Amino acid sequence: MLSMPLQEFNALIDKMTLAFEYAENLGQYVDAAKILFQMNEELPDDIQLNLEELENPDSAKSFITQYSSELKFAIVEYRQRLMNY
């Protein structure tokens, strides 16, 4: 069962993407990583990434580098699922 319509999902993800990019551009990598976690939680369980805990704030930048493109792919996959529903 899908949790929300495509338009609602797009609006939410667009806001989160802007917040993520803003935090990343300001060098606030811990905040950007938190936003990635939140974005991942909006995806259905079968698409969600298995993200590691961010235990060390110094590793936040590499965490973002590692997971941001994977998350973008998962978001595209879910958007396609919503369009076909």
C-alpha cells in the first residue's frame, strides 16, 4: 500500500532536498546527514536504504557522499512506482 500521492511525495522530497543542499552548502554535514535519514524514512520499507548510524560527526561528509546518490536513485524508483500505481 502506498503512503501518499505522487504530488504530495514530490512536494515533501523537494523541500527536504532544498534543506539538504542548504545544509551541505553551509558545511553543516551532520544536519545534512540527518535530512538524508528523514528522506529515507519517507520511502517504503522495501526501497529504504540500510543506512549506518552516524556515530562520528567528523565522518558526516563521507556519509553524505556515500549515501546521497543511492538515496536519489531510491527516490526515483519510488516516484516511478507512484506514477504506475
